[in-house]
Amino acid sequence: MHIIQDLIPASARNRPGIKQTPRKIVVHETANTSRGANAAMHGRYVRGQDARNRSVSWHYSVDEAEIRQHLPDTERGWHAGSGNVDSIGIELCVNIDGNWAQTKRKGQQLIAFLIKNWGISLIEVTTHQQETGKNCPANLLREGFAAFKAGIGVLEQVKSETIEDEEVYVMLDADFASNNKAIEDVVRRYGVSDMEGKLKEGKLKQSDLFGTLAKAAMANGSSRRNPSDAHAGSVKKAEDKGVMSGRPGEYLTREQLASVLDRTGNLD
């Protein structure tokens, strides 16, 4: 399943970091019908200052095109009062320029996936209203939440092919600009042609990034067999005196540095 990692920073006050084992799924709606109030916008909101000040957080935002994850399933969010305990909070977007039918379908697919992943009973898929009395999710309550759950049950029973294996995508964090630049530089230099664009769009698979990082590490630690001209004389002296050996292009570890210092009398 295509789930974009759009996590609240660990230091944010609306990410309490309390560990949990999910036993319940609580369904919400954003109640924001503004144009553009999609999953990406709500991701920006829940990572922002207002959500921190209000101590509000949830696990997933869903629109007709995307699922964004803001908290690990194994951490508690603040979305449903006493219903926060051991629950996963899901916000369905209701923006006027979205496709509500497709958003519901994607929400059902996510819930079916989570049910399977955590062994949660369909009975434990509840609404914000059931937890606190608030009229939420308003549209689903009006349309009939039982019908929405029935759709989840069908997906769970037939193990629909639309529920793919979970794939994690790379989401650059605005709070860590230097890290972002380093990742972008590696992808630009060592990635294949379309990776840079996918990274910017949040569609680069984490597994593909790991492969690119490994490629970069191998290239930068390629262990040149011959020293560069500027250092060739010094390398030969070191080898002749038994101070060091090996490929000149390799990195020096701390333990190897200690041996070099010892052999040159600098530790006496």
C-alpha cells in the first residue's frame, strides 16, 4: 500500500511518544471543505505550530489520491479523548475539490490493511462520535457508518488485490534542511534519471533510496589501489617503515588510527 511518511517531528509537543499496541481504529473527518484541504495540507497542519499549541495529532490523513502517515501506529495520538488509548486515528478529507467516493474507498482500503496488520476486529473500528459524542465523521454518520464498515469487511474477506504490500516513501522534513540537501545531492549524483523528481514529489520508495545510498558509499569508498601523485611519496615511506598498508583510497577507522599513532611512537 502506498503510504507516504509525513511524520510529526519527534520533538513536537503534539507527538507525546507514548508507546501502544493498536487495538482500535477511530475514524474522523477533517470537517474542512476548503479547496486544497487535502491530505498533504493536513500533513502540513499537523506538523505545524497551531496543532502543537492545541495538542492535536492523528495517525493518517486520507484523500482520494494519497494516504499520509503522521505518527507510527505504535505511538499514541491526541484525537479522540479517552479513545486515544491503543487506537489509530484516521482523518478522511472532505475538501470540496476532492472525490469523496474515492476518499472513502481509500480509507476502507487503509483500514482493511491495518486490521490485517494488527489483528484488529472490525467491531473495534469506531467513530469519533462513539468515543466523545462529537458529530464526527459527519458525512459517514449521515450516510450510514454501518455501510462504510460493510465495505471494509468485504475488502478484509476477499483480501482485495487493491490492498498492496506496504511500501514506505521518503518525505523530506522541512525541519532538517541540511539533511534534505545531502539526500538530494546523493540522489542527483548517484540515482537513476527519474529519482530526483520522485523525491521532490514524495514518491521515492525508501528501499530505492537505501540502494542509492549504498551505491554512493561504494563509490566514495572505492578503495583506490594506487595513491594520488600528491601523496605517493608519503604512502611509500609509510609502507616501507611498516606504519600502514592497504589500499590508499580506503577510510581509516579509529582503531587503525590508534595503530598508526602507536607505530610512529606518538603514544609512548
